[in-house]
Amino acid sequence: MPLPADEQVNQVANTLLTTLKTTFGTPPGFRPAHARGILINGTFTPTPEAATLSSAHHFNTPSTPVVVRFSNSTGIPVIPDNDANANPRGFALRFTLPEKDGKRQHTDVITHSTPFFPVRTGQAFNDLFVAVGQSANHDKSTGPSPIEVFLSKTPSAAAFLGAPKPFPASFATEKYFGVNAFKLVAADGKVTTVRYRITPDAGESHISDEEAKAKDPAYLHNEIQTRIIDGGVSFTYSVQIAEEGDVTDDATVQWPEDRKIVKLGTIKLDKVTDNNDEQSRTTIFDPVPRIQGVEPSDDPLLDVRASLYLLSGRERRAAGPHQ
């Protein structure tokens, strides 16, 4: 007898959490993916267009406090910023909403710097990293490695690994993509299916592999703090709007670039979060919106990601402060 849907999701998330930690050798108290990062505080200011698309609080009030976490890929907390495996970069965004019934409220958006995802499901993501781990000491004389076999059978993962991932000059000069689809629900009930985009107001800027090698291993984390001290950074928060027939349940499929882009507002970041390491350890982002005016799509990755983030967050909190 098959497990109920929620139990299936939690089972996949538990397995994936173990696989990621094993693959990267992630120590207790750190995320098994995007382990190295920095939190920055700021403010979101919506455009008038945002309120026409969604009844969500942050789109219908003059401004909302936000927290952003810039991060490197992998579950390696000390991965250098100039290591190619640190790409793609992450941009997790939290809107801090008014308290309700004495409880803190928020809604989050998860993005990264590649416009699609390698696989469609949580189980496939687990299989990808199982193959990565099994290939670490593979003897080439015995034939293709497990990851080579996996990629030969999974074109979307091969496309993701082969996609350009240049080193950003700064976290503030990178573009970030929400690979999952969501539904914005207006006050009149109209539903608009979208994917999020976050673009740097300073303009995109990247450096060559050779230039990156010459950089300090913490060049991105150091540079963003300097920018904040020197006046802050800003990003444009937009949505790409789906048209009829566009795939909404598969994060490996990009929508055509001619789809309409609507600006939802501006994110201005102006303060490095106090007690950064501890706040980063205890903050649990949630890929599912869970608020009025924004609803998840039918993308199967969303529930698995939400479960994985919650399980990881609980483990981090139980592990205590970083040693």
C-alpha cells in the first residue's frame, strides 16, 4: 500500500538530507546545500502593478522589512568564493510581515543564479547526488562512472551542469531566478502564474576564471559587506508571466524569453545582519508561500524542498552554535 502523499514527501526529504550531508561531508549546524552564506537586512518597496496582481500584504503596503541570504552552492561551509563548485549562487529572500495573534509572520522566496533546475523531482535530485558520491573514487578503467551514467539518462541534469556559470564580480551584480512557478492571486480572485526574477540595479558583472583564481577566497562575502557600508545595494524584483501552455510543474523547463516581465518592486539592502552566523544557522527559509495572495503551483519540488529545509533547520538548531 503506497504511503500518503505527505509521508512520501517527508521520506524523500529525509533521504535527500542524508545524501547531501554525506556527499559534501557537511558538519552539524550547517545547511547541506548553500552552507556558506551571509544575511543582509533591508526594505522592499512595491510598485503599483504589484497590488494589481496579488492581495499579499507586502505588495499592498508602502514598504516591508526584508532579510536576504546570499550564498555559495554545496554543503561545504568553507568552500572558497572562487571555487567553481560554489556556483550557482543563492539569493533567499524573506519578507517580514506583521505579527498575527502574537506570532511572527513571514513569507520567503528561494532563487539561484541559473535559470532552471537540474531535475524535476526530489527523488531525482537525491539520485543525482548519490551518483556524485559514488563517482568520487571511480576507476575509469571499469567503464563510465555513476554520474556519467546518470547524466546520459537525464538530459536536464546534463544541461544544468553544462550551463554557463561565470563568477560574479559581486553578489550585488548577479541575476537570480526562481525556478519554481507560483500563483499570484489578486483581490478580485484573478490568478496569474509566474516565476520570480531578481536583477541587480548595479548591472550584471562577471569575471573570468583566471580573474577569480587571483581573488581572495572570501572575495564575495567581503565585497558585499563593503558595498553595504558604502551605501547599500538594490535589486529589482520582478515576475515572468506564464502564457497558456507554459509548463508550471517542471523546474527543468524554462519559459520563452518573450514572456511578459512585470516589476513588483525594489529590494534595498543596507545593513549586515547582527550576529550573522547565529542568525543564519537558526533561520529556516520556506519555499512554500503560505500567505494570502500567493499560492504554490503544482511543481512537485516545492513540498520536498520545504520539508528538506525544515528538517535541516531543526537539525541546525539542535546542533547549537557553530564551533
